[in-house]
Amino acid sequence: MRLSQMLFVTLRDDPADAEIPSHKLLVRAGFIRRLGSGLYAYLPLMWRVLEKVKRIVQEEMNRTGAQECLLPQLQPSELWKMSGRWDTYTESEGIMFALRDRLERELGLGPTHEEVITAIAKEMIRSYRQLPVNLYQIQTKFRDEIRPRFGLMRGREFIMKDAYSFHSDEASLKETYGAMDQAYRNIFSRCGLDFRPVDADSGAIGGSGSQEFMVLADAGEDEILYTADGLYSANVEKAVSVPPNPVPSIFTNYEKRETPNCNTIDSLTTYLQCSPTVVVKNILYKVTHDQGWTFFVLVSIRGDQDINDVKLKNEYIKQFLKKNPFQRILNQDLDNYPQIRDTGKNVIKVELVTKADQNQWFAEDKKLPEGYIGPDLSNEYLRPCPRLTKEKIEELTDLDSSLLNEILNADLHEVSRENYDVLSVGMNIEKKLSTFGTIKLPSQSGNHKIAQASSLVSAYKKLQKFQKQYPVSPLIRLADETIIGLENFVTGANEANYHVLGANWDKEFPTPELVVDVRTAKAGDRPVHDPTGELKTARGIEVGHIFQLGTKYSQAMGATFTNEQGKKNLW
């Protein structure tokens, strides 16, 4: 087509909302036009470019044996609730556009398609002979970004290639992961990009073995840490390093000292004339789970270090899954009651405690000593859930007297039989439900069990609703690796305007049980593989991301295949 016949309109001046060169040039050269926040029209010149990029992507994906398809953009909420990601994407990150149709059915505009492709594969892949299989699509995605910016770099509607593979074993998964790694390298090389593969966090997608491909650019929103020898590079959300060694403490005797108006590390170290490396700071976080459960986490870290929120969330989830307080009954069959079995298992949000949180979740007679919290902060600061009388439980649950008596008279390990602990009552409901097993119909006993089970599940939910008004106790305590081994350190005294000096683990404070890495690695830190080296920093734009998801989605959605031995396996 002749240029004179093409819709080709240029601008003399930069658009007012454009911040980076690529955005300015694409608009001025007539490639794109903005319709709204994060919404752009791809004009003929831009579409020619996109079609060329698409051909490169298709050629490299097809070369690996992947098969192209097209999945629906509208997705039923039920699929996302099965995987546990509906609340995460609509409430926590709030990234999914959610809507209801005229029949009040919940739907989401797809930001990604793990649930959809798993549901399809569940119906179609039945045998190991069909595996491995790799499906991909090139399609418009939707994400409700809080602050769309930088033109096409962070939009609310964009075109993405996403691929999903299914395997019979770990070796097959890793083989395809390697093939995708090479395919992505080929794509970016053919596009002439200066890119760098880096270790990355999997985020809400989940899984392990995650790697991002970053284009190095000053306008990049991500920080990359790397070594000059090329042996290590990672997104700062994932990066690990060796922190600077602590300075020897000047405090040799343990004492409690007044430290007026020293509620920050800078003010404290200035007042005491000490290094922040000998300070243990303790920071409270609120963790919101699905279905409204609220926990509080006390994180202890060295005074010169910062907490990495992504690492914190990941480590919290690991520790929570190890000691899930919702799974108090071991070896009990609750598979018939997923509304109880799966309660609160997904983390929605991890955030710093605010003044409003203190008013809502903490005891009225105990004011939280902000800036002076110690690693041994008492659980009594959390607002306790009151014990309930039998009459109050009956009023809350609507259980008939005989069934309620059976629940309350079971072994609750209660000191008092007049006031009952809500969690203990809930545990006994779980125990009772687990004894029913699979209910067979039609039968008189089956009908009776169904009626009892229905009443108990309803009662359980009502008790949960009452319990959710209060935080789950006790505090979960996480200690960063940087505080282990510190001697004669300074930390909060759990009293406003006071700290303790010259403290030691296993003496004034018990040695922390849950030791994790939640610190933010920084440029200038030493790399783990070479303590004589130094981490450098760069900015990057994420242009690709590959994951090893394992059985995360097949397990959540009950997707299996028959293996060579004729047994059902998760793929």
C-alpha cells in the first residue's frame, strides 16, 4: 500500500501524558492512539509490527512442538475458586476485571488462563499416551492496573502469548521448561532485544523454577541485581546475597534504658551512638486470608536491613502450610466438606499494621508500643475472642439440643464447662463430620446423616463468622537470618521510650524458632557464590516469564490421567 493511502497521522509535539521515549515516539509517529487510561488503539503501522512479532513467536513456539489454540476471554468464577485464586485476583491484587451476567453468574475477564486450560485438559487428557502436550495462544488479556503508565508497557488491555504444558513426570516437565527457555531466547534475539534471563518470584501464578526475561532499560519498572562474572542475576523480589558483617556491639552489659523519642532506627542509633547492625528491629504485619481470617506476624530483622514484602509473603505461606492452624485434626477425612477443609488456606494480603488495625484487632487495655516493640511481644496484645456459654452457642448455631450436647460433651480439654472456646467447638464439629464418611443414598440413615451434616456445616460457618471478628492467636514470629548470631544487641523493651541493650539469644530472649530470609538484597552486597564479589544493579522491562507449576492446578482442580500402571496420577 502507498503511504499516501494509509491512515498515517503524525504529531509535532509530545503527548502530555507520555513519560518515556517509546511512548512519545509511538504516539507522535502515528502507531498508537490513547482511548482511555491504559487503553490504546493499534493503528495500521503498529499492527504491521505486531504481525511480524507474532510470526516470530509462532515460528519459535511451533518449532518446539507446541500447538496453537484460542481460549475464551470470559472465565467462570467457579474455576478460579477451585484453584483458590479468585479472591487473590479480585481482592488482594485486584487485578481481574470481575462482572456478573444477567443471571447473576460471576465472571472474570482473563488476566491469565491456567484454570481454563486445566479444566479443558481435565476433560480431554485421560492417558499417559497423550502426554506431554503443550498448548499456546496469542490473545488479548485484561488487567485492572492501579496506575497504567508508560504507554504500552503497563496497560489494562494488551496482547500476550501464553503457553501451558502437561506432563506425566518431573523429567518431562523440565525438558519442556528447557525448550521454552531456548524458544524465548530465540524470539528475543530475533527481535534484536538486549535481554537478560533472571531468577524471579512466581507471584500469584504459583509453582517453582520461575525465570523472567528482562530487557535492560532505564525506564524499566523492575530492579535487577547481577554479578559482573555473569553467574548470577535475579529480580530484586527474589535476589539473595550476603549482607555486610555486623559491627561489634559497644554494649557489654544487659540493661533497660530510656530512649525518648527514638522510635526509628536513625533516631535510636544517633541517640545511642551505635551501629544499626547491632539493632534488632521488630515489625508487625497483618495477614488477611480468604474468607476473612486475620493473622498477625512479628518479623525481626537487623536494623540496617529492609524487609522484602514478596519474600515475606512467600515465607509466611511456607510456614503457614507447615503449621496450618486450620488443619488441627490430623488424619481426619473432610474431603466431603471442602467448605471446611479449604477454609482460609489462601493468603490475600500481607501489609503493615495501621492505626485502624490497632483499634480493630488489638486489646483495648494495651497500647501497642510502636517503635519500641521487642521480639518477645506478648500475644495478649491481640484482642481475645471471648468464650461462649452453651446458650450463646445455641443461639449462634441453631443446632438442636441433642446434637449440640454431643458436640459440647466431647473431649474439648476444657477447664470450664460453662464457657467454651469457639475454636475447640469448631474442632469437635470437624471431628463429627469426619465420622460420616461418604453418605450413601437412598437410605434412612443416609437421609439422617445428610440432615445432621447440613446442620453442622451451617453451625460451623456461623461460628467462623463470629471468630473472624477477632484475630487468630498467637502471633506468628519470623526471624530473618541477619539477627541469628548477634551478640549484645539492642532491641525494643515493649514499652514506649525504652529499649534494652546488651541482649543475647538464649539468655534474655529465646532463640527464634522460625528463621527465614526476608531481607531485601541490595547493590553492593556480596553474591552468595563469590563472597569477594559485589552485586550490581540495573533496571529491566519484563518481556517474558516461564514457570514450573508442578501439580498446583491439577491438584486443586482434580485433574488426573491414567499412568502406565493403570493408576490415576496428577499431571
